[in-house]
Amino acid sequence: MAHLIGCDDCQTSLYQFLDVRDFLGYESHPCFHVAYYSADTPERWLKIDGFGLYLINTENGDGIVIGFCPWCGVVLPTAIRPPLGLN
């Protein structure tokens, strides 16, 4: 409890979760952080491409594939999978 009270990151994550829990399908993502930051929210800066890879948005609209969540370090998929619906 002391950690939760003193940790700004944990508090921010909790507030983010409470803000989007009704419309964000976070269960289909490796962790809540990548679900939240790839959702259609004002703070969005991750995107998911058609192959299921997580990318950091760049100025030109492309993205850089990342292999770990920048917040909690969970491993993210980096192998290209067929686009959804083409299995």
C-alpha cells in the first residue's frame, strides 16, 4: 500500500485503467500499458500494425517495432503474423 501511495507511475496507470476500462479491450494485449497507449486516446503514441506488431509512432507516420513494453518490460511480439482474417 505504501508503494501505491508513493508511486506516481502506479497511480497514473490506475487512473488510466479506470478512465478506459469500459471501452478498452485490454485483455487481448500483452499488458495494460500497451493496450492503453495503442488505443484511440489523446495520449496515444503506440500503434499496432496489420501483422500484430507494436510500433512507436514517428513523425512521418511510420513506426519503429518495439520488443518490450516501455513501462513494465513485458515481451511484445516481434515475429510477423498474417493479417487478421487471413489465417
